[in-house]
Amino acid sequence: HGRPVAVAGAARRGRELGQSARRILDRLAGLLAAELARREEVRLAKILDRIRGKIVSELRPRDLAYQILDGLHQLVDYDHSSAFLTWDPAPGLFRIEAEKVVWTKGKSAFVGHEIPVTAEQVEVLRRGPALYRVNGGGDGVWAVLDYHRGNAIPSAASLLCAPLFFGGEFLGLLKIAAWRRRPFDRRDLAVVERFLPAAAVSIRNARLNMSLERQAIQAELKATLVTLASAVAHDVNNAVGTILPLTQQMREDLGRPDLDLEGHREDLLQDLELIEEKARLCQRIFSNMLRVSRSGRAGDGPVDLNQVVLDTLPFVQGQAERQNVEIELDLDAGLGAVHFSRDDLEHVVLNLLTNSLEALCRNGCRVVVSTRLDGEGHALLIVADDGPGIPPELLDKVQEPFFSTKSGGTGLGLSIVRSLAWQNGGSFEIASPPGEGTRATVELRLAQGPGDGRP
């Protein structure tokens, strides 16, 4: 490919090498170069075949994206990062769908980050694969692609960017960044171009998958509202059952001609206070249900995680009391705001609490909801219970859509939690050590903080 990759030499004692020896060495170097090129082509073909196999095996779109990024790392040997950026034409921005960082062993803090761009910048990026260097111009493209900011994050020195199309539709970008290694060249560009069809399929599948997930989320939300209505009906019925007799008694008393108002003032005031208390309880219940039933995502924060937990708790408090299950809160008062849609976060908390309550026994069990920092610039929401747990053979399946261990369950609760976490740039894990109950953990991006690596 016109790039020096090795050096071949020869030495002989007693006398100098003549022209014939040099010609032999040149031919040998040519043969070695051809063999190296052949082996490189074989290696590239193997990685491409592996990725095509992953596409056929219906690997999850995000996992497939990371398989492609990892394959490119093996072939191009970038030392900074690589990423898939999906294009959203309505607001005019790129969204970081997946990113592999190699300057550190940690996870990228930029997944889910949105990058607004101008029409002129998009037009430049759509033209075709291109190479960019720091301070190399590029019609403002460098400022779009070099989005890494933060303490201890090295600055990229060279970028390789390729647009992704499927059926003529512009889907997004594949971006690779170098740090200390030599700048990207045409050979690197040729390797990346071989990956573009698979990368476009990955982004297209991610879009289709996201559309299906949104439909599943809407179906699950409707089912959740039905469940909530059943859960709060008991509390509302109790409240109304208190209000009606009191108002009927008060009306009857006030209709008596011989009523001594002064003598009954204290009793009447107490009854009115109780009526007001129960009416406010109903107001809170219906207000919360209206908030949960809202469709659409209200941005990505910042939002107070602790406050969302406190606001969501009343939905399940009545059910917990009827099951004699204690819900304990351990919230980090110093926790900052997080980047997450408030509506999505409410559904995450509600689904995790509901899932724990449905899995627990009805006598003396406990659910602990905690929030804290993880030491790596992320916030954690943890819902743990001391119930029977999940059998090891089912642990990998519980996050799959439509898989449920409960009779009549939709099997969407935990898969919805995982999807909402991913869509908001976070992650979701569930663990169930034998005899220790179940622990669900959602990792969330902090809205701001030192060293979090976001603009």
C-alpha cells in the first residue's frame, strides 16, 4: 500500500554484496511484502466474515456496533477512540450510539451525547470518507467530531470519518480517532470502507430495534397504568370511604334545627381536617398517575434522581404495606443531578420497585432503594430485595423481551428498564447471588462534575 511496514537486510563477511545480491534482496523484499499483504487481506476477510456472521445471528444492534469497532481496532490499530454517530434530521444533530475508547480501560462517558450541527457541516460529512488532522481545517468538521472534553482525556491528533448510507438514506457516521500513532492514511481509509456496509446494517438495525422498543415501551406503559390503577384503587377507595360518611354525617348534623354549632365546633373542624387530608391524598395519587401517563420523552435532564425516587414511591407504598414488605431508602444527599429523561427515570424506578414487590413473599421481606456515586463519575440507582432471587440458569434471560417467570407477566419490565437506560446513555445490570435476593443496578450519567468527560 506504499507504506513502509518492515525492513529487510543482509550482511556478508569478507567482501561487499554485489548488484546481483542486491537484486536478489529486492526480489526477496517484494515477496515478503506480497506475503504480508496477503496475510493482512486474510485477516481482514476473517474479521469481516465474523461480523457478517454476527449480523446473521441477530446479535443485538449495540453489541454488533461494538463488534465492528473492536474489529477496526484490530486492523487499524487506533489508539484514541472510535464511535458510531446516528443522524437525527428533525433536531439536526448527531447522537453517539456506541463508542469504544482505548486510551483508558473505562467506559465512554459520551454514549447518548447529542452534537448539534449546521446544514453546511452535515453536507461536508455526507460527501464521503475523509481524513482530518488537528488544525487542518475541514470546514468546521473537526469541531464537530472532536467532542471529547474533560480532565485526563487526551486530544485526538488525527480523525477518519465515513458516512453511512442504507438504501440512499443517510444514517450517520463512523468516526475513528488517533492520538499518538501516525496520522491515518489512504490505506486506513480503504480498510474502513470495507466495513461500511456492515456498519450501515448495524445502524439500520439499531434504528429498527429502537422503533420496536418504543412500541414495546408504549405497550408496557399502558399495561403499567392498568396495574397502577389497580394498585391505587384500594387507596383511593379507602380515602373516599372515609370522606363520604363524614360529609353525610356533617350534612345531617347541619340540617338539625337544634344543632349547637359552638358545642360541635371542634368535632366539625377535626372532620373537615380529615376530609381535606384524604382529598389531598387522592389529588397526589391522580397527579402522579397523570405525570406517569405522559407520552414522549421530556429531554435528557438534568433531573434530581433522589427526588424522582421520592415522587415515585407513593405508587407502590400501598401495595408494599398490604404485602407487609418494608421499603427502605438509602439516598445519597450529596448526589448531583443526572442526564436522564424524567419520564423515563420515573418508569425505571416504578418498574424496578414493582418487579421486586411482585417477586417477594408477603410477610416481612424488605426492598432497599439506594443512590450513590460509583467512583468513576457515574450515579447509581440500586434496588435490592431479600426475596427468593433468580435461578442462575434464568439470570441471562430475564432482560430479554417477553420472557417472564411470573404467570400472566408481559416479560417487558426489565427489558424496558435496560432499553431506557441505554437510550439515556446509561447501563443496567442485574445480579442474584444464591441466597442473597436480587440486586438491580442502573448506571446514570452525571449532569456535571469534575472529570466526567463531557462538554
